[in-house]
Amino acid sequence: MTRSVLLWMARNPWLRRRLPRLGFVRRAVRRFMPGEDAESAFTAAAGLAASGQGILFTRLGENLAELAEADEVAAHYRSLLDRETSLPHPPELSVKPTQLGLDIDSEACFRHLDALAARAAEAGTWLWLDMEGSTYVDATMDLYERLRAAHPNVGICLQAYLKRTPTDLRRLLPLRPAVRLVKGAYDEPAAIAFRRRPEVDAAYQALALVLAEAARDGRARCALGTHDSGLIERIAAFADSAGVARGSLEVHMLYGIRARELARLNAAGFPASTLIAYGAFWYPWYMRRLAERPANVLFALRQLLP
């Protein structure tokens, strides 16, 4: 019930306009993002990269109203790739297709992504397509297939709780894809998505093992996008029995969530990366993060205290 309420709050336009103005909400969100501008993201990245972690950036925002906004978002991401930094490796970028105009003009969205993928390749880094709600899966899959045909440095996020995802993964495997597997954070109906945690975990583990075996054979890049370290260890145990080295199982976690655990997994042989989110349009993203783990809700409630 708590998850459903929080996801409803994420969609509610009245709350979206008002809650971000409250001081305790802004204090709480600082746990999950270092600031609202790229400068804050680069500052946070410097310390993490020094410890040997990979870095991914995402500028928050989705479902644009005008195509001109997509032009600005694309220009912003290009500026990140063009920036001179002290990071040992350029950050990877993770973008939402609707932030680049998918709702308005799918071809314009593709052109932006195509140009960003090419620029990322020049910079020696990767571009990832985030997966949004279930109504966008087909369009995002189509975009990925077109991009992957020309750019080997492009990845896609798949959501384990969607019942269609095993079919989607089989569709992508011939492309030698890069896949970040997540549990899923949108409020989807039971007809198309698993809603109970044991079901989601079982679906995640089954998908991860298929992806891990493809990574073992050089047919995929496998990134486990979860904060559930117990699930990661179970996947690693099964993968080990199948001859999959830990170095083939990347772990991606969000900034500010289980940072010590991510460092431990990195030290244990899993290539680890932190996804740093920033930007002014953080409210729906933040509410979905609260819905993912009860511990996040408790942290937010503590911000009510003096």
C-alpha cells in the first residue's frame, strides 16, 4: 500500500507543484542527488571515481511539452561530453527518451540520440537509454535497435517486473546488447507486471542469469541495477557455477543509496558504478525512489524533525 501511495504522489500534478517547495522535502532529496546542476554532479563524481568506481550521469526530466526543450537537453548532454575534467574516465550518460522528445516527434528523438551516441563514442564512453513506463517499452526498444546497428557504445535499461521482459531480452540478445537490469519503479497493473516482491526477485534472478551467461560468452554487457545486495550475491553464486566471472557482472547503484555496500561489492570483484542524478525536475523521480525501499521512506520522515 505504501508503494502505491507514493507512486500516486509521483503522478499527482498538485503535489508535484507544491511539495518541492517544502524545506524538509528538499533536505531529504539531498541524500539521493548532490545538487541540481552539473557542477554538483561533477564534484560528487570526483570522489567516487578516485575510489575506482565508474560514473553515470542523468539529468532529471521527462515528458517534455515542446520539442525546443529537447534541443536544450541534447545540448546539455553534449556539454558534459565536451567538458574537461579530472575524472580518470569520462562519465557515461543515461537519458530518458521522453526527455529528448519521444512523445512529440520520435524521429527528432532518434536524431538527438544518434548524435549523442556518436559524440559519446568520440569521448570514449557510453550512452544508455532509460526505460520509462510500460507504454514506452516498444518505442524505446525500437530506438535501441536502430541505435545499436550503428553504435556499439549504446545500452538499454530493462525492467524485471514487466512480464514481457524475457521476450524483450531474447529479442535483443542477437544484437550483443548492453543491458542494465532493474526491478522497475512505475505503478503498473498486475495484468502486465509482477507486483509482489518474491515474484519480482525471481523474475530478476532468471533474467540476470540469462544475461550473465551472454556476458560470459562476450555476447552482452551485463549491469545489475539494484540495491539488493542479497539478490546480487545469489545471482553471483549461480553465475559462478555457470563459469561466469564476477568481473562480467557490473553493479550500478544510485548516488546516496547503499554507498558502502557498493564499495564492498567493488572490492569483492564486481565492477561498480554510481549513477548520479541531478536537475530541477526531481520530484517524480524522488517519489519513485522512496517507493522502492521502505528504508528510504523512514529517512524522509526523519527530515521532519528539527
